[in-house]
Amino acid sequence: MADDLDRIDRKILKLLQQDGRMSNAELADAVHVSAATCHRRVRRLIEDGYIRAIRADINPQKVERGALVIVGVELDRSTPESFAAFEAAARRLAFVLDCHLVAGDFDFFLKIRVRDMADFNRLHGEALIALPGVRQTRTFFVMKEVIDNAPLDF
């Protein structure tokens, strides 16, 4: 629970969101605790599930994945079984960055990064429309990324 976090824990989380590469010594100095105390706190934040992962934020342009595509997916049935089958299949697709069950006109939104429109067209024809239960997809090519993966405000 967020109530279990004191101001030092919150500051550690905020700093690590900004720069996950901070050394323990830098982090400890920034939150005004010893390095050993800081290490214990970070380890506890990881063990308690506050920190899910620490990883590099890769520039998509540098690895030929500059086109961001959002795909709305409508399934042919709205049952727990059809949702579960779709979710399991979507998890197996390496090119799907995010998959969200949503309320509204679509059942799921997928976030996908590809090289270009031709690359997406290939993936769409080979994999997306073959996902279990897909009745319809609607594709949105992102023209400009205004905010992407902003740090959580808490």
C-alpha cells in the first residue's frame, strides 16, 4: 500500500523513475541516508512490488522501430474465455509492447512499434488478425509522441 511508504521511500522511487542508473551511493546521498540503509530500502521496495523492473529506455529510432501504432481490437464474443484466449496469444507476440483490456467501443488496445507502414502491414496480415476471436481491428498510426511513458506522479 502506498500508505506504507515514508517520504524517503517516495523520494527513492521518484529519483529512480527519473534515472534508474543512479548508483546506490548517489541515491543515498540524494535522500540523506547511509548507503547501507538506502540499499535495504531499495531491496524492500523491489521485494514488496513497488519497483517492478529496472531497465534501459531504448530510443526506438536507433533500433529501427520508429513507427508507433495503436490498434483497437474488437472480439467476436465478450466472454471470460475469449478474453483469456486473446490475452494469452497477445503475450506471445514480441512486437506487442502493451495490451490493455478496455471499456467502450473496443475490447483491447495494443501498443506496437514497427519500422514503417509496410512492416505493420505484414504483422497485421500474419499475426494480428489471426489472434483468437478477433472480429475487427482499427489501426491508429501515431503522428507525434507528445508524452510517452511519463513518470508516475504520486
